[in-house]
Amino acid sequence: MTDNHSRPARIALVTGANRGIGREVCRQLAQKGAATVLMTARNAELGEAAAAELRKEGLDVRFHPLDVTDDNSAKALAAWVRETSGKLDILVNNAGGDFDDDQFTLSPDMDRVRALMELHLYGPWRLIAVLLPLLRQAESPRIVNVSSEAGSFGAGYGMRKRGLVLPGYCISKAALNALTVKTAVALKNEGFLVNAVCPGFTATYPGLDALGARPVAEGAAGVVWAALLPDAGPTGGFFRDGQPLEW
């Protein structure tokens, strides 16, 4: 895995990559020739199928199963990356789910809330911790946490706008933003750039485009931008389409 200048190729790992934003991030990174892309997903069958589709496009992608909520799964992934690549340049924490707009802040199903915290906060935190030794082997390590304006205190469609509903989703994404800041500060002196990105309202499911959602490729582009920032780029920020968002 070397590029045209005989340097070790960059290795990028994307979680939740069997569909939607995650798969498109993998596609764009591979299309740019920016990295060998390691796709992960909880469902091995769907993940393998997604990787096979991208390989049919001539793209350099590989698949390994990962449940971000499981310690042993994360450790197994880290061991595989260590054995096959020896380092990791880019980590995109994209895995997510359960847009819980059908439950209310003052009467939540706490099991759903806990599951969302596990998925959106503890999952990325777990991956950062277990993959950190491999990221430290990279020349210019990048961590991108795929977040949401829903977790913002100040943005137009943040928590003040959605205070009645989306309790688990909003609060877990706000916590992910907090993790982004803490991680960026902790790793700043090691050359890491760590940022959160909101892809915006994106057509990740059929029919959402009729509601005004933008194409998946547009939402993914901002994530790829953060993954490929130059060394002088920002860290500890919250962005959409390369522009700062209110926390």
C-alpha cells in the first residue's frame, strides 16, 4: 500500500459504512485516491455487500465487522488493523441511528436513551481509545465525529428548537460534540486534528428527498473535507460543508 511518492498510503477507517453517509464517505475517500479505506458495519453480510459494490467501481476498500457498542468487537478490529496495516491515519466515527422523534423529553424510554448514548457517545469514545496507538503511528492523524445540528445549543435546529422531542438523539449528539472538544485538546500537541461534522438533512432513506433532504454525496463531502484537512487546519471545531456551526 504505497502511493506514487513511495510513502506508506494513508489508511482510513469508517464506522457504520454499509449504507448512507458512511458508504458515501468511503466512496469519496477511495475515489480521491486519498486512502485505503477500511469499511466497518455491525451486519457483516450487508457490510461485505457494500464493500463488494465499491470494489466493482475499482475502489480500494476492505471490510471488517464492527459493533461499536461492544468492547471485544472494537479490540478485534484494532488487532486486524494492526496486523494488516500497522497504523491508522483517519478515523471517521459515523455509526449512528434511532432518530427518536417519536418520544418526548419528559417521558422517555430510558432503554432507548441509553442505547443512543452507547451508540453516539460511548461507541466513538471506545473506538478512539482502542485505536489511538495506531493513530499515533500516522504522520497526520485525523478523527472525524459525525454529529448533528440537533445536538447544538445555539444552532437554528438545535436543542432549543427540538426541546420537546428527540431526547436521546439530541443529547447523545451534544455529548459527542463535547467528546470532540475534549479529545482535540488532549491530542493537540501530537499533531491530531479532531473535529465534529454535521452532514445536514440528507436523503439517507427513500422519500426524504421529497421532504427537502439533499443528496447523500453532498452530506458526505463535508465529512471527507474534515478527514483530509491539511496540517494547518482547524481542530476542536463543529462544521457543516466546511463552515463552522454553533455549538
